[in-house]
Amino acid sequence: MQFKLDKKDKKIIEQLDLNARQSNAQIARKVGLSKDAVGYRIKKFEEKKLIKGYFSVLNISKLGYVSYKLMITFRNTKYEIEQRIIKDLIKNRNVGWVVNCDGIYNLMVIIWVKSTLDFDRFFRLFLEKYSKYLQERDISIVTEQHTCRKAYLYDKNRDTSRDNYTSGEPKEIVDKTDLKILKMIANNSRIAFYKIALEVGLTAEAIAHRVKKLQRENIILAFKPLFDITILGYQSYNVSFKLNNFNEIDKIFNFFKNHSNIISFQRYLGKYDLGIDINVKNTKEFRQILKEIKELFINSIESYHSMLIYKEHKLSYFLDASLLK
């Protein structure tokens, strides 16, 4: 039986999606409930696993990193072999995202590295072990990553929030103390500042000052809840587009940004030019959104491939600390 949200639930989720670091008292004032009632409902979301945690959207280019997307189609592999490949990727400190999918590809992976040579080393080692099991292995460099709100969860027709995106030349602009703070807040964006202070050796006020500075410098872009949308009966799709006309990029991005079901979009260098992640109730809704995109931008889109994401094996918003020295 699927978990159902009432109107107050949706208002709380909207506030968390806007800024997950808001206190229960702040949210309560905005949604018309008591602080205790908000706390109870948030605890219910967590217990039901609708909210699996909280994360910070980071501009990894300002930490000196580049994202590569690896898309794999297996070749006559047994289940045991596929699981071994997945486990190896999960354990790798440079890997931030691993998912199984149905479509032209069976596996999608995001890898964070500091240079092309770093990726080459990663990929050569991967191929030495597993090339005989791979039919297709396409690579794209993610040059822009845009993260949107999940406006469909709270019945909004458009995402009108500001655009949070990662882009630019990799450049390390934070010190070791900031890195420690980022490590703690990246995968737990609601962590209390006093807990970070105990670990870092500063006051809670000093931590708050540094976090605000990281926000002003667009290193921390947003604080978000991590939803398991399957609890509400939704599906996730990833679509990669190849363009033959680049004059409408701004219009395409504006459409992606405002659409309530598109939760992120990317610009690539490689086989594909653009990508989107979509959350929908069913295949019919997905096809309708895809039809709208194709008809609106028929003069720009040459081809596309869509993948249904059916299992997420790893999702991390910060690299292993040993890589950030």
C-alpha cells in the first residue's frame, strides 16, 4: 500500500525542498501547524522511508572536480558478474552514483575526478577487469549540472525557484576547515552546527559563519531532503539527447527548469549533448512529457535515448575525505 500525503504533508515537504535546514518552528509558521505537529509529520516521513536523509547540493567544480558519466550495456553476463561489477563501483572512492536501468543501457555511473588523466586511470583499471563483459561503454563529461525542486510532490505546476547549478573550470577555493564542514553537511544537511563544531574545533557561531560564506560563494547551492519517490508510487527516467541545432539551448533549459517533473538536467561533452532526470507516476505520463519536449524542440533534437531507473545502488554527495587533501 502506497504512502499518501495530505495537504499539510505537502506543504511541509515543499518547505523542506526549499531549504531542508529550516527548523521545525520556522516550517510551522509557514504551514499553519504547531512545531510539535511538524516534527511529528517529518518523523513519520522518515519512518516510512519517504525521506531517506538530507543532503547539500555542492558545486564540485569549486572543489577542483569534474564529473564523468559512464553508461554501460552488458554483454551476455551472468547476474553474479553484474553484481561483482556493481560492488566494485560502489567501493570506488571516486564514484558518486550507480544505478541499474532498462533501455539501451543497463548501468549508469557518475565518477568525480580532478583531471582527464585521473579518469583515464580509473577507466583503464575498470576495463582491464571487465571489458569482456561490456557491449557498449559510452562516456560523457558533465559540463553543467542543474538541480531542480520536486515541485510535482506538492502539486505545483512549475518550479519557480532559482536555478542551482554546477559548472565552470575546476578550481579548489576552500581550506581544510571548510572541507571538514562540507564533508559533514554534504550527506546530512540538517545536522546541527554544534555537532560540526565539536568535530572541527570551532564554535557553532563560527561554523554558521563559514556555511553562510560557502553559500555566498556558490559552493553550497542548496539543502535538500533525499526522497524515495517509489514510496509514493513514482518512477524515475533518465533521457539523453543528441542535438543538431544549438540555437535553442537557453529555451530548452528554461523549459527543463520550469517543468515540475524534471528534477535535474545536464549539459554534456561526448556522444550526447543534454540529459534530464524525470519523476512520473507512470509510463503514460513519461511519454506525454517526452512528446511535449520533442514537439516543442523538433528543430533542435536529432535523437534521444530513455532509460527507466529501477535500482539505485549508491548515491553520495561528497567524495571520500582522503581524496580531498
